[in-house]
Amino acid sequence: MSPFWKKDEKKQSDADNILQMERTNPPAEEEKLEAAEPEITVKPAEEETEVKEMAAAKPKVLTAVFSGCTGCLISLTDNYDILLDLLNAIDYRYETTLVDQREIPDEDIDIAIVHGSICLQDKRQVDEIRKIRQISKFVVALGGCATSGNITKYSVGGQAAKPSHESFVPIANLVKVDFALPGCPTGPEAIANTILAAVGGDLEYLTPLATLAGFACGCDLLVKIVGQGLCIGCGTCAMACPTRAIEMDYGRPHVNQELCVKCGNCYAQCPRSFEPTFEMIEKRIMGVE
């Protein structure tokens, strides 16, 4: 998918060449008048409308951090080569690290990216995630903590700062999640591709992400894939595991529960974790539009 904010370099180059030729060989007076006529065919009101439509094409985005290590936000910034393009493609309305905005806005938001689980004993977190859901068209759970609770749901509290904070749940336990990106952290490319798909309206790319919220650990891989006879022994799950908790034994994944951090990345990366629809098969294989 070609980013919409990229300019057509060839068209721009042709325009520059024509302008250079006109400066070198100025046309006659009559030719100048003829060339000037097309420039006044667009009314100022029409130009203003086009500018407004272009501005409206930039989705309003907020990024919220709850109970987690902020590793997913760091993963977003790891898109060094295209980070500025990503930030320019959206209209950031709330973020406490990349932009200087400390209060969640009351206006409508197009895309809310949430990472970190929700502490049930923290009223501020509970209220904020509900407010985010209320003002946002789409909510994206980013990373294992937001999608499944990750290792935070095994917390027993007792920390010196907030000893009462002992119950952590994925955001889907409190609000509806539209898309989920598991991983601990989620890979930089996956985050970038999801943002570009949302900006460009690529629903085909986003559809599988709508089924991933709530998957917790390697147990889902064993029950839903291996247990259903769907495993093809490719080893993708083992390669995707950030803690190397999965080993391939006799062509099947074996999950070490002591190393598993419950991020759900193994299931998300499994090529058999979702079945393509007949419409997708027609479009990709049969060439049916």
C-alpha cells in the first residue's frame, strides 16, 4: 500500500522542467495570457474545500499507557526510517511521551492505541479506559498486557508505592476492543503496518486483527491449533516467541510454562490461527474483484 502522503516525484519533476523552460525561453505576450487563463478556473471557495477535505483525511489518534513497561511505545519509535512519515500521517491528540499532551481530550477520536493492562484498584485507569472507548471510533489493544493481561495478571500486589494494586486485566475485560496486536512487545513493522492500514482504510489487512483480543498464552496454541489437528509444524510460533518458551519436538510445539509470559504472540503469528473467508480466496487466488 503506497502511503497517501508521498508526493508523485515524476509529476513534480516534469512541472519543474516546464517551469525552467519558461524561465529560459519566455513566451510572447499573447502566449502568456493564454497560459494564465487556466489558473483562474479554480475558485477560492473550491480550493478551501479541498484543503478542508485533505485535513479531514488525517485521522485523530491518541496513545494511552496504563499498567505496563512502555516497551510497545518504544517499539513504535523503533521505526526509525519511517517514524516521521507515520507521525505526519496522523493527527496526534493525546500522548504523554511523543507529544506534550497530558489530558485525554473530550473531542471525538478516530483511533485509540492502548498499551498496558488495567488495574482494577486504580479508579483513574478504569475511568480513563471507559472515556477512551466512549470518544473513539476504533480501539486498538497494543501488546500482550493490553490484549491478554500478560504477566501483569499474575501480580499479587504488595509494591511499596501502591500495595493495593493487585488485580490487572486486559482492556477487553472492561471495554470493547476492535483490533488487537499481541506481542511482548509488538514488532515495529506490525505497528507501522497497522497504522498505515488504518489511515488508508485497508480493512482486509485489519480483519484478522479483530479476532486476536483475549488470547492469553501458548495454551491457546496447543488447544486451538495443535489440539484441532491444524498444526503444520512450520515452527513460526517458536520463532515468534520473545522469551524462547516454545521448542519444536517431533514437529510440534512444546510450551515451557515457566518461561511463557502470556503475550499471545505465538497464536497471533501462527499461519493457521484464522481461516480466510471465501471472498478473500476469490480475490487473491481467482482474481475476482
